[in-house]
Amino acid sequence: MNKLLGLLSLSALLLVGCNGSPTANNEATTTNTATGNPAPKSDFKVALITPGPISDSGWCALAYDGLQGIHKDMDVEVANSVASGNDIKEAMRSYAQKGFKLVFGHGYEYNEPGVQVAKDFPGTVFVSSSGSLTSRNAGAIRFYLEQSFYLAGVLAAKTSKTGVVGMVGGPDVPSIKSTFKAFRAGAMATNPKIQVLEVFTGSNDDVAKAKQAAEQMIQKKADVLIHQANNGAQGVFNACKEGKVWALGANLNQNDNESGVVIGSATLVAKPAFLEVAKLVKEGKFDGGVIQLDMAKGAIDFVFNEKLRANLPAGAVAAVEVVKNDILSGKLVVPKDKF
């Protein structure tokens, strides 16, 4: 049995809600971020590459939290950068040449480049947050984020007064599309007549485009919106506030967003998985493979905004909890794409 899978004893095959585009424009830059931390006691170094800034309060921020967990727990040097498109391989090679033993690429778009670059740097391990390609020194972490998006769909359908809900995505990539399919499935299982709108802006960070997409949905009577747009999420939240409709957070708990319209968040936790991979690599026990994480393992959850719970329709919270228990018991298997 693959050592990584055996150690974590994970059972659910999962898809990631990862953000970013494998065809991002070539103008994206790679920017190293100084940590300001004192010199570590070990020469083991870990790097993180994200598709956007770690200040996005979402997808990239949760990965940075995982990186900092490694630094604090293992007392090792860490570094992070932003890279997309053709800059991805260059960033990976740069870290490997500088002696980094582990490079995380936080998104589906880092899976294939990681496997390719790994061939030239056998002493460095490359791990992406999503994807299925692996090699001796390259692998992936696949979060079953579809489970929480399904629950978000249930809540959206229970909360909507118009019978119309919407999904705003950034890049049109398999991982995001899979979470949107799960959201649609949850909504339609709750209300077969509900209309689910979907749009992709093509960008992780364009707040204006995300807001415009959300506004167009609101004009079509959508009154509950979810996103997979990284920094662009703020555009969705702003449009919901102005349109006086509800929003749902994604990836990180975004219930405290200043807009005051986020009724719940479909979340994932990266820190335990990142830390486990780092320990395996440092101990020389990593041999490729895919780590599969789901709700049963505590990596995925749906978190209600307690401040807004009173605004939800009667029975909405209970309905979500019933479905959540069905998922945890195995009675309900949330749909997911394979890629």
C-alpha cells in the first residue's frame, strides 16, 4: 500500500476545490515573501506557490496557514510565492535549485508541472493541492470539498425565496466545476424546481468582474450566491450586500466578511495535511501518491454564521444537519468529477 495513503488511512476519493487556471496569462509574476523568522535549526526547507496573494481570506490564505504550521511545528525555513501560467515551472525549479526539499503548489494547475519538474530534481518533492498525476517524488492532496458545497446547495435552496441561486467561479477548471456540480446537486435534491445559475469570470483576482457577474445573477432574481473566485470573492459579497441578498463563503470560513451577508461557508483545512506531508518528506518516507481528505477526517466542513442564523428560514439549519449526517454515515455519497 502507498505509505502516504496507509499512514493517513483515508477512504474517500475526493476532488479539490482548488482555484487557479492552468492557462493563466504569462504576465503573472513570482514574488518571494520574506517571513522575518529567525534562522531555523534544520536545513530542511519548504516552499509554497499559490495562484494569488495569501491575503485573499480564502484559498491562498488557508494554504499559507498550512505553511506557517510547518514552520512553527517543525522549526524549518519556509518561503512562499505567487506564480501562474508559464511562471509555475520556473518558480518550482528556482526553489529546487535553492535546496528546498518540498514544494507545495496550491491548486490543480500545479499538478502536471510538478510531476514534470520532479524528473529533473529527484531530491525535491512536489505536491499539488488537487490532481491525480504522481511520480516517485511528486503527488497531490485532494480535498473532497464537494461535500461542503453540496451542503451549501441544500442551504441555498432552503433559504431562497425566488427559487433562483447562483455560482460565480474564477477560472473554468475541473476542480471548480466539480464543486459547482455538487452545489447544484445539493440544491436540486432539496428543491427540484430551483434554478441554478453559473458563470466563470476567468480570473482569480478580478473583483470587478466577479461583482459584475454576481449583479447579473441578482438581476435574474438569484437571492443566494456562492463563489470560487479567490480575491474576486469580495466582488460577489459586495454585489450581494448592495442587492440585499445572501452569500455563501468558500474554502476558508468567510462568515465574518465585512459585507455582513455571508450566512455560511463551505470550508477545508489544509494545515494537518501539509504538516503530515512535510514530516513524511523530511523522514524520507514519501513515495508519491494522492492524499485523500474528506469530512469524516475533519478536513471538510460547512460552518453556519451564528450571527445570521436567526435570519434563516425555519428548518433550514436542521435540513443541512440531516444531510451532513447522511454524508458522514456513508448513506449519501456526494457526486464528484474524476480528473
